[in-house]
Amino acid sequence: MRRIVDVSIPLGPIHPCFKEPARIKCETSGERVLAVEVELGYMKKGIERIMRGRPWQEVMFLAERVCGICSVIHNMVFIEGMEAISGISPAPRAALLRVVANELDRIQSHLLANFSYCYTIEHETLAMYLLDLREQVMDLLERLTGARVTCAYIVPGGVRFDLRDEDAALIRAGLAEVTRASARYTRIFETGPLIGLRSRGVGILTAKAARESHAVGPTARGSGISEDLRLRHPTYQQIGFSPVVRSEGDCFARVMVRFQEVQESIGIIGRCLDALVQGPIRAGGVCGAGKVSYSGEAPRGELSYLITTDEAGRVIDIAIQTPSIMNIEVCAHRMIPGVTSLADVTATFVSADPCIACTER
Amino acid sequence: MELLYEKDLRGMKYNVLTSIRHDRVVREIASICGISPQVIRRALIAKLDMIQLENLPARYEASRNAAGGADPLVHAVCGDLLTQAVPLLATTDIDQVRGMVRDAISSGTPEPDAAIAARPYLARLIQERGN
């Protein structure tokens, strides 16, 4: 700790409930947590430094390696940032296919986050159901992009591969199954008495605290803040959708927001597939010099890239602000202090869907 | 006292603060408060943990978007910035500074000049918190 305290209980860096290493040092009085300090640095990649001086063709592959769980959105935000610098517009068919890939990625990320939460509160049955369902979504992502993670699907002006009609039909059929299963698992979560005891009223984040710490994504929407950057994206505006918001602000609300967003994403994909027009999947254009700050809605919230390039399209400077940075801070300093049991510390931490790989980019 | 299992994080914290976005924010805070960036950096490293430092640009941006709701006198001495967005000082510290400014105003000093006159005291407080 930064100061000497009576009892400091460290959780992590290696902990059965954490997917990635982070150390949370809890100052406690009995089981009540008074304050928390987060220690990072166990998996720092220095990826921003590696990106500098490299051409965009190399940086796009590095960008999606910031995070293995939400790699598509890193690819999408970097490429759309490069397009904004260079005045390139994607082909209409490709713009819709990008949204399909992004929403499939969001579904699998949300299912993994909810799996982690259920596993943390010891509801292993539901956890394993959710992990199994995620595998089915990963298969659909592979069918569209050719890879499960680090797909490198989105390129300036379009996407890498077209979607065949038979694959579109398989994706629709797969999503019908996901809709049915996820509705059932949502019901199990919503009505489970054990889940209610561990989740309702635990790790509360008020809307005021969420605003002050700049909480984003499902963490903010679970506290009643109706912010979603997809509302400002031209393709999402064309397709239309409304963000999922709940007002409880506890662990239950955050997990339920993700469950409801899975259903919303399935709807978006369906509307994109309906709206697919025949045509090219790549538009022309050359990446040039410029500077841009570009943001997109990742599964965990607002993801921003600050990019500066030279006339050859080489990245001179880049800074990545990932949503987990905001959410881990708000979780550690606003949600966890005050929880009445150490078991709730891990549950609250996991409910914010923290991604250490993103944080330690 | 040397504590077992405790690492010296100052090097890593410094690296966080010298990245593009963070450096820009530190310099802006320094210029707003009239203090050198080095002093601000030292206080930040001493007072905040790693995730608060990582989140500095977002918190700063959120505080700028929310500016206007605070007491004008507190805003004049950067109270909202230094207690909420970048929690370097306690509210009691800011109350002390605000009291100094209020005394100066009641003795006839114009408000902007009184706020500027309180800056060296503010700088000293931040410097103390950094030690």
C-alpha cells in the first residue's frame, strides 16, 4: 500500500477468479473493505511504443493484438481512424459486414464476461452453459472472418472477405440458436435465488460516481447512464438500435445489461444481413498524413485511438485509451470500498468486466 | 521500513505519466495551477495508484465537461480539479485556500488577483503531498 494500514489483504496477481494478472490490495476492517489500491505491470506489452514508426499495414495487426477478447473493435477503430485521416469511405456492403463482425465479437465478449462472473460467484453450471454458447458464436465469427481471434478482417475502404449467401444463412441459423439459449440463460440468471443474494445490492456504483470517474460501456449503462458511441456511428445510425440501460448500479445490473445487449446485437446483425446490398467489398484510397482522435464502442465501452501519420501512412505517434482503464478505476475506487465481504471484492471486480491486457496495452 | 511483497512502483508510474495523453494532461494541470509539471508529476506518483494514473486523461476530460457546477471561488483555486478529478488534495486543504482568498477579497483585493495570490500556497500544499 502507499501507506501503512492495519490489515492489507492482497488479491492476485494470480487468483482463480481473475483471467489476467492484477494485484488488488484491500485495506480492511474485519471483512469490510475500506480502501483499495490497484497494482499493475505484470503483463505490460508496450504496444504503443512498438507501433511507432511502422507503416499502417503492420500497425493494424498490432492494434488487434492489444486485446484477444475484443480484437475486432481495435482493428475497426484503428482502420476507421486511418480512413478519417485519409478521406476514405468504406464500400456500403463492407460497412455492414464490419458491423456484423463487430457485433459477433461483442456477443462473444459479453458471454465470456458473464461466464467469468457466474464462475466467480460459484454458479458453475450457468458459467459452463455460457462458455459453451460463446464457442458457438466464435464459430460464427470464424465463418465470417476466417479466424476466431485476431481476424484482421477490416482494412481501409472495406473488409478482407465477402460473405457468401450460404454462410449468411448459416450465421442466421446459428444466431437463432444463440437467441433461444441466451434468453434461457438470462432467465436463469434473473430468477436464481443464489445469484440474487450474491449480486443484487452488491458493488453499487451511483450515476454521479460513474460520471466523475468517466465509467463507460455496460458498467456505466448499468448505472443509468445512456451513453453508447454506436449511436454516433454512421452504419449503426443507418441500421438503428437503442442502448440498453438499467438503473440499479449493482453487479446484477451490469451482468443483465450484457445479457440484454447480446439480444440487441443479434437484432443488429439480423438487420445488417437484411440490408446487405450486392457490390464490391473494397473501395479505393491511399492512407496519407494527418492526425485524428477516433473513438468506437468496444464491448467494454469507449475505445479511443489518437493517431498521427506521415504522408507514407507511417504511424508517427499513437496513444490508445481502452475502456478497461476507466472501468477498473471506477470499480476499485468507487464500487469495492464499502463491500461487506472479501468474496464480494472479486465478484464486484469481475462484474465490471476488467481486461488487464487492454489496460496494459 | 521495508515491506515484504511491496514493490517500488515509481518507475512504472513515471512511464505512465510520460505517455502522450498523460503528459499533455499533466502539463495542462500544471499550467492551470501555476506549478511546474515536475512537482505535479511527483505528487501524482506519491498520491495516486497505477490505475488512477492510467485514468488521468479520462478523469480530466470528465471534469472539464462538468465544469461550471462548482462554487466559483473553489473553481478559481482549482478546487474541483484538485480534489475530484485529480485527487491530490483533501477538501479541507481547499477550504483553507478558499478561506485565504475570501479574506483577501474582504480586505479589498479583486477576486482574480486574490485567487492568483493563493497559487503559491496551493503549490506548496501539492509539493508537501508529494513528499
